[in-house]
Amino acid sequence: MARGRRAGPTRTRTAILDAARASFAARGYDAVSLRGVARRAGVDPALVHHFFGTKSALFAAAMELPVDPGSFVATLAAGDPATLGERIVRALVELWDGAGAFAGMLGLIRGAVSHPDAARLLREFVSSEILGPLAASAAPDHPQRRAALASSQIIGLAMARRIVAIEPLAGADAAWLAAAVGPAVQRYLTEPLP
Amino acid sequence: MARGRRAGPTRTRTAILDAARASFAARGYDAVSLRGVARRAGVDPALVHHFFGTKSALFAAAMELPVDPGSFVATLAAGDPATLGERIVRALVELWDGAGAFAGMLGLIRGAVSHPDAARLLREFVSSEILGPLAASAAPDHPQRRAALASSQIIGLAMARRIVAIEPLAGADAAWLAAAVGPAVQRYLTEPLP
């Protein structure tokens, strides 16, 4: 007996991820909802919640990021705010260095330098899910300004280490980079701004 | 009488610039010489010197950068080393904001995220002509390490302001950015490193 082409879990998951990629590419991060992705995929919104839980987890799966941004941020925010800069740098460098883990980030950066829509997607995702919440967890004031400044250093570190490959940043270990670059991120997150 | 197709100054200059672009694309920045560019263009090396003077000026013309890197760096290095970070950030932001002036920089960054050869070109140029000499002018030690760290912040600022367009960095004026980001660059250039 031939197997029918049923909408099984794998096909449903694939359809949701395809719809998510199309939604994020067209609308950026902030304007996309799990409900809208479900509608585009032609599935019940409860299924999207069932498979992915949160928008950030859906984004991470669609973009092949190596971790769920929600738990990544929660772990960092739970530590001492006075060492947040060093911990962010170390955790991100270790993440990028994981086998195959930089591919998703590289895709986001490549997209951002070629297409304004992809630049908006990277900007909104980093601000809404990574550095915005981290700045709000640690900063006395101006979380958006602090998140933007920290983003400039983090994006530049990703470029310098993994894309432009500037030595000694390309070959340095995560602990040294955390000690060298962490204080700059820390200053943006918690010290007085102009 | 019809005008013949003579190898006049404009055609010679164009041939040199084409040869320079091909040489830099294939070999990076450091391995290219004015003599090699002249050979590729089929002109006398004295003509390349006559039109462009230095390799950095030839590179700037070939890549449509808005200034000669040599005089840009000389002006910055002539000031107080204690304010170098803020002056670098302010001068670069004002440069990028000039009409049409970011196109060359954007081309270099777009190339770098797509092709390892273009990444090498950006890396070698920034290190050899911009931040390497500036770090050497101001730093007590480790000029390459300092230049690399400063590069990470400068490249990230260019990405955040002009490509990913993260607010408030995208809309901030040069003086505010110099005050906010300059101290991070200053720290990389002159303060003790791990």
C-alpha cells in the first residue's frame, strides 16, 4: 500500500519555517507575529506555538542560529551586571566558534550589507531580542542608546574576527577577547553617556 | 581632420586605475606595488608616480575613497594622542557623511563579507594605512593588537550607522558619536591591554 502525502510533523514544520523566512524577509522582525506566520503557512497558530514556542525561537530556527535567543539572554541577564560586558563578549565568541554556528549570523550580515530589508531584520532582531533586553536588565537609563552602542562593538567584533579576519582578533581565544573588548561593551551598557 | 585615438592623460589614468583595481582585487593591499600596477597597465612606472604619488593615494582613487589616506592619517597623528580616539571617530563620521563619500567604503565592506580576497584587501589596507600608523603614533606598545581592536569598533560603527542603520547611531551627529564611541577607541589605542 502506497504511503499518502500527508501533512505530517516534518512537512508542517518545514512549511512553518518557509513561511517564517518569507515573513521576516518581507516585514523585518518586529512586525511579524506567530499568528501571521501560521496564516502564511496555512496551519493553525496553535501548531506554530507547539513547534517553536516564541517568535525568537522561531526566528532562530528559521535563520539557523545555534541557540534560542531567549534563553541566551536570560542566562546572561541573571549574572552580575558589573561583568555583563565581558560575559556577553565571551558567550558570543564561544557561540560563533561552534561548528557551523556562524553560518546563520554570516547570512544575516551578508543580507544586511546588500539589502535594506535584511538590514532592518538584523537591526530589529538584535535590538528587540538581544541587546535591548540586556541593556534594560543592566542599565540605569537609555536602554536603546546603550543597546545601539553595544551593538556597534559586537557587530564590529563579529566582522573583525570572522569576516575580515583581522589578527590577532581572528585567532585570539574567547577569554582574551572578553578581557580586551568586554570593558568597552560594559561602558556602553552601564557607565554615564554623553 | 579626425582626432586620432591617442593614449592621452585621461586614457592613461583610466588604464592605471583599471590595472590598480585588478591588482588589489587579486593580491590584496600589501603585495601590490606601483611598479606592478604600471606593468599591468603597460605604462612607465614614472607615470603612475606622476598621477598618484603613493600606493595609498592610488588605492583611494581606484576605490573612490573621498580622501588620501596618507594626509588623513598625518592630520590625526599630529594632534594630542590623549584625544586621538575622539578625533578619529569624528573625522571618519564626517568623512562617511560627505555626499557620495560612503560608496567606496560600502563597496569595500560588501566585498569583504562576500569574498575572502576582498576581506584581505580591506584588512590589509585598514591595518597598513589607517589604524596601524595611528596606533604606532599614539601607543606605548603592541600597535598591531591596538589597531585590530580599534578596527573592530570602527568597522562596527560604520556598519551600525550606515548599513544596519541602528538608531540613535544612524541619526546622531558626529560630535555626539565622538563623545560616545571615541573613549572606546582611545582605550584600545593607549590604555593597558590584557
